[in-house]
Amino acid sequence: MNYEEIKQLRAYARYDGIYLAIVWAASFTCFLASPLLGILATFSSILTLSTPFFVAYRLKVYREIGLNGIISFKRAYFYCIRVFMNAALLFSLTQWLYMNFLDHGKVASMVASITSLPEYDSFFAALGISREEFTATLPEAFSATPMVINSLMYEIFFGSIISLIVSALMARNKK
């Protein structure tokens, strides 16, 4: 790849990373609003599970429009990794801003209310801790920095795995 091709790939990946971050932010918003309207939890899951299909679609657009229908596995993988990195960084920034300035313990209280259900008794027994101990650790676990760092690492890790699959399926050496 020459410099112009790298520049083109970076431009497409940058915009598509922004689009993917918007999808993830919409999913996160639906998750946060799910106590108000239960169907939003389903929308949140659907948006999250649509990630590989969205990236595959955007890769197809890049392949067809930007590269005239031909893309190698290596270039497709590099593109997908860039999309996931851009999206993960932008979404993590969005998450950090939300957790620092707007959350005020809402996510931790959501988890506490969910785990207070009797169905979670076996979960706590398997962990070997009491419900009270678990609830006491929630504010620390769901503070801004640890949550965002964990989220960023998961997004990059799963993004690299998804990128392998999407790149293998979408690579095309002949028109």
C-alpha cells in the first residue's frame, strides 16, 4: 500500500469508526433507559449484536466505492481494526463523560437492583460472597475510570476477533 491508499483507508476507517461509536452510544443509551421501558433492553442487545454486520457493511462500502470492488484480507483486516480502534476510543470518551458528569451512581444502582432478585442467590453462592459484600463493591467497580478502561479493552479485544472473521468473509481479490 502506498501513502495515498493508507490515507484513504484511514479516512474511511475514521468516519466508519464514528458511525460505529454512535451505534454503541445508542445501545448504551437504550441500556440506561431500559428501567423506564423494558423493550429498550432488547434494542440495546440488538444494536450491540449488529456490530459485526455493521462493520461488514461499511467494509463492503469501502471495498466497492473506494477500491473498485477488490480488497485483500490484510487490507480488510487493517481497515476493520482501525474502525474498532476509532470507535472504541470515541465511545470510551463518551462513556467516561457520562460516568463522570451524568451518572451519579445510576449504573451501580441498576446492577444492585437486578442482583437483589432471588434468582441471583445461586450466583452469590457460587462466588462465595454475600449479597451485601457484592453490593458494597459496586460503586468502586462502576466508577468512571475502571468501567471505561474495562470497556475499552473488551471492545478492542472482541473487535480484533470480529475483524478476523469479517475480513475473511469480505476480502475479494477478483472482481
